[in-house]
Amino acid sequence: QVQLVESGGGLVQAGGSLRLSCAASGRTFSRDFMAWFRQAPGKEREFVASIDRNDFTTYADSVKGRFTISRDNAEYAVYLQMNSLKSEDTAVYYCAVGSRYSSNSADFDYWGQGTQVTVSS
């Protein structure tokens, strides 16, 4: 059974930084496509960033230049460094694992439980 556990969320002032972590267990993730999504209250879940097994990264336009996704295959983990945070970044952040390149949440097979990020203005 695959398990993904996110951590690192919290309350931060606008302009601040947070680093989210996602620890994976149950299988080897070196071959998988990993991503972060987020969901704000009353909104649909949206793509934030992704990284493939060759460390090729993709970002949503809204976070480009501020967020950085990375992975550590030896530790079965994926990270999201978030800088210059804005109030509109407030959401529950989820990590996900899939088998192919996609920004569509329906294409991801495994999900974490989410971690809350709140940015105060």
C-alpha cells in the first residue's frame, strides 16, 4: 500500500516562506511522476508544480519564479519550497504520485492527506 504524508504547512505572513515535505512509503518512487496540488475553500483542486524522474519541472503560472519543487529518490520524498508567499496561496496543499506527465489531478494515483498553508496579509 502506498502512503504519502505531507508536512511543513502553517501560518506565515505575506512575503514569507515555507517548505513543504512529502514522505512516501510502500514503493520506490524513482520512476514516478510527482506533483503538488492545492485546494482553496470553495475552489477546485489546482495544479501547482510537478517533477519527473529526470528532475524536469513544470509550474503553474501563478507560482512560477516563487515556488521550487524538488525530489530525493533515496529518501522517497518530494519538496515544495515556497517563497514570496501571497494571501492567494492560502490552501490545503497535497502531494501526489502518478505514472505519466500530467497537470490533471485525475491522472494521479496516490495522494497525501494534505497540509494547510495560510498566508496572512
